[in-house]
Amino acid sequence: MCGIVAIYSQRRRVNTELLGDAVERLRPRGPDDAGVWVDAAGRIGLGHARLSIIDAATGAQPMANEDDTLRLIVNGEFYDFERIRDDLEKLGHRFSTLSDSEIALHLYEQYGPDCLEHLRGEFAFAIWDNARGELFAARDRFGIKPLFYAVDADNIYLASEVKAIFAAGLRPSWDHESVFQHLYFSVDQDRSLFRGVRQVPPGHFLRIRDGEVTIKPYWDVDYPRVPAEDFALSSGDCVEGVRELLSEAVRLRMRADVPVGCYLSGGVDSSSVLGLAATFSSTPLTAFTIAFDHDDFNETESARLTAGFAGADYHPVPVKAADFAEDFEEAVWRGEMIHYNAHGAARFRLSRNVRDAGYKVVLAGEGADELFAGYDFSSQAVLSAGSPGGIAKWARIALRMLLPKNRLQRDIARTSPWLARLSQGLAFPPHLLEYVAGKFDLLGGIISPDIARRFDGRDPYREFFRQFDYRSTLLGREPAKQILYLWMKSVFVNYVLAAERLDMAHAVEVRLPFLDHKLFEFARSIPVQMLAENGRLKHLLREAVKPYVRPEVYNGLKQPFIAPPTDLVPGNPMFDLLQDHLRSDSFAAVPFFDRPAVIRLLDELAEMDASRRASMDPVLFMMASYAILHEKYRL
């Protein structure tokens, strides 16, 4: 829901024209209405582009409290807001709208920053507190909704997207340090690709007072150290607990004054969301599925059967290979992110089709793998979790880290000794190590000499790891949960959840029941061996949702939702597009790559076998993304 922007003036009045320009940049997110407000002193300006989902008649923003001492802008949804509203009214608060957003004003009025403990949902919001002369802003616990900020000599900026900060007056340029980490897929949770632009990290709030910015955490993933053998609940108790909390999370996310649909693939995650949602709907839901024209990646038959099982209307969205090329450039521009395959372009097309079908809200299954350790990269640590624990387990992990590295670990250590040691201790699957070593080798051959010299001897994964207090966040946790913690603080928030901007480019709000913090706080305490009993990944989730999914889905293997590889041969539209971008003057101006080496790679593509060509997708898509962003932002 919506897009927000705030400008805090350091030395002169807020430029209302630039504030309006920033809101206009966000209008694809909120096409239904727009509003701006600047305080009498010109010290603070707030802007809002609205997607009307709840209380279309009176929920306009920026929104004021009873005595006009607070002003609010919100992107996202607060769930269970009617109950919270009733509680606040009993405390004497007076509401002027029926919007869920207004509860944030009165909760802040009542509790200050502790208001965040009462909020449940996906959100980013900012409140100007005139009495304190302070701007308070916060981001939801998982980082589902984006919130960027930047500081220059004149202003401090906050916005849902980086392009709005640039429209508000910040000059765009690359952040070389951040790009270095992005190249190795080890980006910090609070970084962006652009110099001076940071993210409010998930589960944090920001305060601006007297020109000073402070950021503090209010929630963390926080896996427990309790040994598995001391866990009190039975497997049956856990199944019932997950079923009850997931059902509640889905029910709360069905609340809207507009129709609610579902994204659906062939797997258990999205199927369970649809199955549960159908129990809370008095009319058939609509399930939207990407239909790839590639047999190995087309899940439409399974999705069609699942939609029928749930009594939902089935809406396949055909996506052909040529469609990737048609949407890729705008998907990169709107998403403000690096793409590594055609999945982003497919998601961009899917959300456009959802909008054209008349939907503003859909439910989706992201987050289930984070709760129930369903990823391939954590599978070895998950399946070995049932081995004897205690001191003996940690001794085995320490011993593995002291053993001589194998060939793949030695190859990885040339780029990141820290990642090589981590892969020993946490038992990464061999095929993952093979993939990482190959990509490190390829990157080493195409990074520009200037960048290679600048970062010579720097370990990107060691630098990524420094952001954490290891003893309080990772030490003593089960290995699989350590892997998931690091994943959720890096790629998950900066790549998986960044798809939010692809959906909101078409004013489609995607709600994620699995990322309900009450569900997560229950699931994170469950020992890993109970999540995957008898060697079956996501066993606990399957048992919890068994009544709501087809038997074939309940028994099925995990199917990652990814786009098919590009057929990188002349005449393929995506091949031609990548060639055009990577041979262009715009790409030549990107300072991170050795252009002659890239041209040689492009020339060699036609001679590669199909398997090796397909393996080039991530690197070619990544470099083309940099070329597009460089041109679009005039970096």
C-alpha cells in the first residue's frame, strides 16, 4: 500500500516543488490519491502516494491526530487494527477515519517508540512529532516494506524508493563499497547500491532530532539457544500451534475493502496460503500463476489442480521467452535492484496482469522457507540436526573447521577465506560450493583492474559478518538457524523481499502470512530436527497444512519458483537485449567491469554448449542490470 517520502530541512525551508516531484516518482505505487504537507516553519515536509485498500473515503494522508501535533505517512498494512482501535478509544483517543493507518498515530501518542510492540503487519511509516521537534520512522520486523534514507548538507530524506530521494534533490552516484559486496552476493541489510543512501534495517526505528539521525533495533529474528533435548512441546503440539497461528495470519490478511487474490505456484507454500484463505472467503478466490513456455519450469497443471481443490478461479499468466526482454529494462528500473535471471521480469509481468484483472491485494507464500528451513543451501545442516547434540555437536563443528579444506573450499578461499571456513563448519552442500567457486572464478576474470586493485585483500563475507554481534545473535544456535539468520539479514531482505517494488510498480500489494511475527516467534523455537522429521524437509509445515492442500502437494518435493534459463543464442530477444546492453557505451561507463574481458565472454557464448550458456545467465543479467541502472539514474 502506498509510497511515502519525508524531507527534514537542515538549513533552509523544504523545497515544496521537489517534494512534489518525489511524490510523483512514487505514484505507480499509489495511483489513487496523493498528498503533501509542510509545517509552518518549513522544517519538515511529508508526501504520500495512496493505494486505497481500506477506508477509501476518509483515509487520505498525510494524516493528523486530534490536536494536530502529530502528522503520519504510512506504507503498508496494520492487521487486527479494529481491536487495537477499540482499545485506544477506551483510553480516550478520538479517531477521524476508518483507516488501519490511523492506529499508528494514536499508538505513538500513547506509547512513544514502544508503539511498535503493538503493531502487526508489513509497514514503513514516519511521524512528525511537532512537540518534540522530532521525526520518528520505523520499518517492519522482516523488511517486507522498504524504507530508504539519505543525509546531505541541506536535508535528510526518507522514502519508499531511492528514485524518490533523487527526485527530492540528492545527486545520484554509485556506492563502490556496496557494489563490491553486491558483486559477491554478501550485501549488508542496511546498504543500497547508491552513495549516501542507506536502508532502515528490518526491525529498526529511526529518529531525527536537531539534524542528528539515530537508528535503534526493536525486534530481531533471535533464535533461541535452548538445546533441542530441552524443548517441551511434542511434534503434535507444534503442528497444532503452526496450524492455528498460520490460519490466524491468513485470516488477518484477508481484511480489505477490495477483492483479495493469491499468487500460486505448484508448491506447498503458496498452496497452503490459498487453501487457508479459501476457508475465510465467502466467494471463490482468484489464483494467479505464471505459465512459463518451458516444460521443466511450467507449474500450471499443478497450480490448476490446486486452484480447483480450493474452489478458486484459476488465472494463468502466460510468459514467453520474448516477454522477458520486453519487461527486463523496466523491471530493473522499477525494482532498483540487480537481477540475476528472468524471474524479476516475470514477476513484473505477473503483477501487471493482476492489476489489469482488477486486483490490488494478493496473498503469497514467501517466508515459509525461512520459518521451516526449506532451502537447498541449508538442507545438509537441517538433515544432520538429529545427530547427538550438546558439547559433542559443537566439537564436531569446530573440528570440521580445523580440517584441511577440500578443493572447492580452497578455490573459494582465494576470494573469501571466511566463507570457506564457514562452509566447513556449517556443512554447505557440495553442489552449492561448486556453484559458488565457479562464480567467484568467473567474476575474477571480468572485474575491472581498478576495482580489483581497490579491493585487493578485502574479504566481502568477512566484512558482511562484521555487522553482527556474533555472541548475541549466532553463538550457540543450531547450524541451520545460523545459516537462516545470515540469509535473512542479506539476500532475503535485499533480493527476495525487494520484489515488493516490482509488484508495487503496478500498485499491487502482496501480503505474506508466513512473515507474521507471532507465527515466526513460535516457529523459531522449534528444534530443526522437528522441522524435518524422517529426512523430509518442511515436514512440520506439511503436517500443519495437510487438510488444506492436495495430497500430491502434501507429499511433493520442494520446487523453487524460478524462471527458465535464457537460450543465449542469436535471434533470441533476451540474448539480443543482453548483447546490446553489454556492448553499449552506457555499460562502458560502468566502472566495475573489464569491458574487453566482457566482450570476449559475449563472443564466446555462441560456441558454448547449452548447459554452460545457461550457467552464464546470473552474471550476464547482473552486468546488464548495472548498465540499465547507470543509464536510468545518470550515474
